[in-house]
Amino acid sequence: MPNKMNNEKMFDLIKKEPSNSKKQLLMVSYVTKILEEKKKPSPIVVGGCALSYT
């Protein structure tokens, strides 16, 4: 399960990324990791954007 330190590191990484598309992918990958750890289905990603969190 992500802890506060992991959250801060990930959000700092996302903030420092100059590319908006890479920021989106980093955020979706982080959300996916959290959902998988909670045994929830991963988001559906098309073109770099999460379309559904089922």
C-alpha cells in the first residue's frame, strides 16, 4: 500500500515532468498500482487517458 513518502515522491516526479502526456501516464500508472494493490480492476487507458475506473 502506498505510504505518505511514496505519495510525495510520486507527486514530486509528476510535478517536475515537463511533458503533459507523460504526466498523465505517470498519474494513471500510479492509480493503477494503488488499485491493483487493493485487488481492484485497473483503469481502461486509451491514448494515454484513463476512460474508466470500474
